[in-house]
Amino acid sequence: MAIDVAFSIEANDYIDPDRAYDLYWSGIITDKKKFICPGTDCTAQVTCANLDEDLQDMKVVPHYRIYGKHSEGCEIFNDKPLNLKCEDGTSIKEEKRTVDESIVDVFLLERPDSYYDEARTDAGNNSQAIKKPGFVRRSKDTRLREAGSIGNIYSVRSVVGRYIRYRNDGSIDQRRVNILGKNIYYRSIFKCIWEQDLDDLPNHPVIYYGWAFVNRLPSGAGYQIKFKKKFKKGDDEYTSTIMIADRLIESYEIKKLVATRLEKIKAQGKPTAFVFVYGEPKENVSKAGNKYANFSITNLDMIDINYDCPLPREYNK
Ligand SMILES: [Zn+2]
């Protein structure tokens, strides 16, 4: 039986696989087996599969698997809604199996300051008897889903992950994500850089993607990501790049993940990666007269760097 939420012994909270993945790669969670079933009085062991993979192949996203034996009264075992509440006592709504059109994921461009700290405070003091608290330390809008997640989305990586999940469960056509107050269908959120005319792009940020060369900057202070395909404007071609300063990587909570991926990519003979970036390209012309349409990022949550295309074949270009 699939579950979307499990109790993390190390983080001392009920979390979805996306958050577990972030907490693992930021060093707060260390063991993919230290999860238990969220059911009442249930201590069935749960493993978060793929937690420790840096996702060579994102077609298999992190997910929970139950190994232990459920308690008699466990809601998961009895196929009943979970009895979870927020700290303030409001119960968490559980989504029905059928996808409700009104349900929209929310992609927030900033993580709350407490995102890592809440989990960090409790890490370490959880060695003996496990006592699950009766509430979820999440915001009021938290929902449980049959085939979704418990929390908001804070990274392009998670948007890609949910796209893959929804595609696998057949609900992709109904699924939407809210960004900056605008509801966007998942199937229209990704835009390939190839052959896009700059004059025809949406006038709001979306997630652009494509194969790119990844190189160290000549200054040695970071990486340059240069998309293989170019934007165009009429007959003109615009090269598209993203700079990632080492300083930006250093200040990122999940730097271990980004650094691991970049190191592996750099070790290739001709370092290339499949890159997603949230933003809007900005045109400029270099002194030498070369035309650019570049992305600038100030937060590594807004970029996802993959060894291969994690999306279906029609996206692989
Ligand atoms: Zn259980």
C-alpha cells in the first residue's frame, strides 16, 4: 500500500517524500529506514526508497514503502482516513482518491525560515522509545493525498518530481500548480528552449528546460551552464546561459546534492546535463556583438540539474 506521508524519527515530524529528500541531502535525516507508519499507535517500519539516490534517473522519485506490521487500529491498514491534526488542533483534510479539480499544488519561491530549523532542533534526541506526536508541524493548508504530497513545493526539483508522480498515476491532465497566484496546468508548465521565439514567450516566469553544457567559469569562481539550443527572435539566435557561483552553492542547504551532481557531470569527457530553470530569459548583447537571453538565479531551488532527461521522450531535446 502506498503512503504519501510517514513519521520521520530523525526529524520528529510527519513529512512527505519531497521534504524527506530535502532533509536527507541537507544532512538532517541520515537513514532512509528511520520512518514509521503515520497510523494511530502504529509503529510499522517505513523506508523512504530513493532517499539516498542523487537521482540519476528521476523516473523513480522518492517514495515510502512499508515493511513492518501495522497495528490493529492503524488507519492505513484499515484503509481509513488518517487521524492527523495540526498543532493548533485543526484536522488535516484528506483528499479523495479521485482528483479534485479544485486542488492545486502551491509552488513557493522562498522556503520559510523554519524549513530546516524545525527538524534540526529535534534531530538527535530520538534514540529510545519512539513516541509519535499527535500533530503535524505544518501550516494550516496542509493536505494529505492519495497520490500527492503533504506540503507545498519549494523547488523546481519537486515540481519535476510531482509531474513524474502525477503522470505515473494518470492524473496529470487535471493537476495544476499555483505560482505567484496563478494556476498553471502541470502539462503546460515546462517550456523547451529550442526554437522558442523570445517575442512569443509567456510574460511571466515558467520552467524552461533543455540539454546544456556545464563548464567551470574561466575565473574558477563557479559554473556556466550553456543551453545547447538557442532562443530565437525573428531570424536572430540568442544563446542562453546560467551562471552558478560557488558562493551560491556554498550557501545552499542542500548543497551536498547540487555539488554531488555537478562533480559527476564535470567528470564526464564533455560535461552535459539536462537542466530545468524557473525564470524569464533576459536579453543582452555582448561587446563582441553576441546575442544572449540569459537566466539569473539567486536561489538554487530554482534550478534542477540532471544527468539525463527525467521526463518522457517528447521532452528530451
Ligand atoms: Zn500502520
